Amino acid sequence: MTDWYYHEPGQGRVGPLSADEMRQRYRQRRIARDTLAWHEGLREWQPVERLIEELGLSGVQPDASLPPPVPPRPAAATASHAGPMRATAPPPPNRTGCIIIAIVLGVVGLFLLGILAAVALPAYQQYVERSKAARTGQAAPQGQTAPQGQTPPPSVQQKVATFDAERLADTDALARELVTVAMREFYVANGNTCPDTFEFETLQVRHSRYQGNEDGWFGIEPAAPGGGQCAYAVRFFGLGPEVLDKTLRYEVNISGDEVAIVCRNQSLPSGHLPPHCHVI
């Protein structure tokens, strides 16, 4: 469990707190979008509005019936004992100082954007390459992606052409884990709305292992609910021609943190199903 901290004016650092406690304080208006927060792994304190997804605040609204936090008490003014106060004009604004501050902030912002791009861009590129490969039916394992229009190397073709039940089972387990994590993080936070493609892509970019690897990967898209609160069609790639672009159906129910997934076969051939998947 991740330990969260936030900064409260006049009190300093508050924590450690769980994500649920942070969401509760957000509902109670004890913290707001401009409140600075941090957890282990972040390089620096960041406003809550940049951590909406990590905290699961997408569908959480502050309670308007509660008062906002009391602002910090200003320092008391001191009176002069040297004589009566004289009205004086305020000093002219220091325009040079403002320009320098704006330049410094701009440089720092570009530096931070560069760091974020260096971290997020490779994971996003991997996800895009794998999505393209899924649409064409070609293999796109990490570190061995073939240029567009070219045939993958023989070693990759061999992996695509060979079916392995254990690799299919591992890929199916990874797809189940992704659905479970997405349901816990987004379903209640989004007003009991089923996670869709955006939520799955968000998790796949954040946690690259959900993209799969040279041993097989999958695509997932929402389906019409039937036997569950949510339903998804799952397609497999890189696991052999027998199951290429074939689909399973996940029927999903959630109660609290408990997520139950019933797998039903839609188009996989007989003898090529992952464990615990039913034939319909």
C-alpha cells in the first residue's frame, strides 16, 4: 500500500495516509486540487490535480455542504511609535524582477517536461507499437519491432507460429489482472461506470507489463453487458495462428474490492482455451 503525504498550511506535512484516506479528506474539503501531495517514488511535491488518476479522484466531488479549510492567519501588523503615520505612495513595480522570475519559471517548466517525457514516452511508444501490431496480426515484441511494411525476423515469426497453452494461460491471467485493477480503481470512482478503452490504456502506459511481451499479448475492448455488471472482448496476439485475433468474453462483477470474472469462449478453437474458461 502506498503511503501518501500532503502539506497543510500552518501544520506542515500530514501523513502517512492511504489513498482511501486522501479521497475522504478530498470529499471533506480538507484538501483541494492545489494542495501539495507526495508519495515515495515522486521526485518532488506535486499539486493534487496532477495526481487525480493515481488517487482515484476522477469521479470524487468535494462535499459542498462542508466549509473549505480555514486560510492561514496573517502576521499581525505592528504600529510605529515614532509619530503619526504619513501617507506614502507605493513603490513602483519591479518589472525587471518579474521578467526574470517568468524566465526562470519557464526554464524550470521545460526541464520538468523533459523529465516527464523521458519517463512516459518510451512506455507510450511501446504501447502504440504493440497496438499497431495487434491490428495487423504481426508480432511486435519488445526490442524486436519490425519497421512498418517489413516482415518480422525469423525468430519472431517462429514465436508467432507456435502455440503454447502455458503462454496463453499466462497472457489470459495478465488480461484478468488488468481488468481487476481497472475495476477497483475506476468503477466506483466513475459513478459505477465500467472502465473503457481509455482507462485500460492509462494502466498499460503506467504499468508496461500489462502490454504483454514477446511471449504473447492481448487487446481488450468493452462489450455489451450480459451476465455481469461489465463485459469485455479479449483478443490474443503473438500466441500462434490457432488463436490469432480470436476472442474470449469476460463477464465482470464487483462488490467492494472483490472482482469476479467469468470467462466464456467466443471464437477460440476447441482445445485452445485458457484454464477456467467456459465454452458457449
